[in-house]
Amino acid sequence: MKVIEITKENYQKEIENAEGKIFIDFYADWCMPCKRMSPIVDQIAEENPDVKFVKVNIDENEDLARTYGIMSIPTFVYMEDGAVVSKKIGMMPKEELMNLIKK
Amino acid sequence: MNDVLILGAGPAGISAALYTKRANMSTIVLHNNQSNLQKAYQIDNYYGVGKISGKDLYQKGIEQAKALSIPVFEEEVLQITEEEGFTVTTTKNVYHAKNLVLATGKYRKLPSIPGLKENIGQGISLCAICDAFFYKNKKVAILGEGEFLHHEAIILQKVTSDVTLLSNGKEEKDSISKKIENVEVSSGVVVTFEDHTKMTFDGLFLAYGVSDIDTLSSTLGIMKEKNFIKVDENNQTNIPGIYACGDLTGGTLQVAKAVYEGMNAALAIIKKEGKK
């Protein structure tokens, strides 16, 4: 499944009021590690169609970044039915990032 | 724009330089004169050299490079960025190169203060440029040493006026030099000094130099594997144009392995750039 870009218009529908499994990628355009991790996130999204993948540009969504306590990027947050289950920060190989959504 | 910029003047860095220079590639070596090799009292098992001290072997390598007119400069690297090649800013100069070889060894600069490494990303950051965004008008501290400490302070002062410098027992200009006992993250970052006094900050930045593996990962997005830089069979990292060799890539931490990897990276660069 394709990764959805979050905006002020869609974040309520895609994150706040959403149910099920959601993987959030907090990033910025000027963040080099974020750029490196982006294709890895895309691959994991393709391989896990039962999880919704979204990405949040922190420059454009400062309030959302603050709500989730983001203090460094990239930060990856995994949620199930509206609750944060786990979080990972920084650069890591695909296998390690996959652990975020594995039971 | 240089063909190759090499960070580190130990066996891996100099070995790479010898090969790229002899393939007529413009090559510069930068180092901070803190190679682990210099700490080896006596080396008996390196081929062709006999008994030699680590310090002497290190110097021989640098002399060999200089004999080939390879510039070898002792300069502290402050920042590495990527944009049409790589730009390396030091305390004295700015260098540009198409290829970067990281050969800075396993010198672990981050102090082993309880609570520090465990909380990276949760209030503790390795990169001011990356994370200053999250600390606008907040109270921050930078723990580090050397020019790099002040370089990171300048970056943070652009987002907040409340910046405290800490140097954990070392004398640094404008800094609190008291030794730190531990760091905790709870309602902020609480730094406890050895005299049991405490200071609380919204964030703590570590400034011990760019060549620390975790810092390279945070700033450039270099992939690590456990505590080493991950490389392919050409000693290339996940970033095209950046190579890593020697102790940085782990495995057998020996001169012979470092020399091989320096050569391996150089040959890969030579082939890629179409040189012979």
C-alpha cells in the first residue's frame, strides 16, 4: 500500500479518528537520515497491506509532532486502534524497523 | 572539487590515499592525530616491518603519503554535508569531494555517563542541525569538548538564547566544567554532577565530534550494524560515494585488515570514476 502524506486537512481522518494498525513516519525534507529511511518505509508498506502507512512532515505539522512527543527525526510510531504501541528513532536496517509492527 | 577526501590518517586512510593518488585522483587526508594505532606499545605481527611502536608505524604511514605529495592535514572536522558531492568543514577550511572515505577508527569519544546513550532521541541528541527544530526557545545544554562544542552551540543559539555548555571535567571556554555523575530523562533532562547538584534542561546535545559512529548515523544517515558502520564488498556504505574502512567497520581490529580495506575502497572508487 502507498504511504499517505498527512496534511492539516486529512490528519483527523487518517490518524486521530482512525482505527486499526497505523505506522507513522515523522520526517523533514532537510533530514538526511529521513531520506535514507524513506525507501525502506515504502518497501515495508508494500509488504504489509494490513497496516496503514502515513508520513508527517514536521515543518508543516508542528502541532502533531508535539502531540506525539517527537524530539528527534526520523521517529517511527506504531499505533493500534488509537493507542501508541511502540516507537523507534533514527537509522536502522529494514529488519529492525519491521519489529515495530511485528507482534 | 577533489576526487577523494579521506578522514583518518591511520593504516586504512593512508592505504586508500596511496592507491587513489597513484591513480592520479586528487586526494586529501584529514586527521585529528588521535589514532588508536598510536596507543599500541609494540607491534610484532605486521608484515615487512618487524618490531615497531604504533606511534612510529602511524608516522611512517603519514610520511609515505607526503612523499607522494598527498596533503595530510591535522584539522578538526566540524560538519559533513552532502549536496552534489560532499562538503567537509573543519576548524580551518572547507573541502569538497566527490567521494568520502571514512577511516577514523574506533576511538569512542562519548563519555560513559549513565543515562546518556540510553536516552538518545528522547531528549538527548547527537546532532544540533538535525534536532534544534524541537528546542525553539527552550532551555538546552551541550555536553562536549573542543571546537565542535562551540560549533554546535552556535547552531543552537539560532533557535534559543538559553544554551548552557558542559564539559564534564575538561576546561573549555564559557562552560561548566564540573564532572557529571549521571543523566536522567524525566520531565526534562536532569543532569546530576559529582557534587550532587542538579540542573534540568529541555534537551541535552552531545558534541564530541562528527566521526563518532552514532553521530555519523544521525547527521548523514549512515547505516550502522550493531556498533560498526555497515559496508558492502567494496567497503561502500549505504550512501553512494561514502566508503568506510578499518576499525570503523568492525571485524578483526588489526592493521592488516585496515590496510586491505583502505585499498579495497580505493580500488572501488578508481573503478567507479573510470581511472586506472
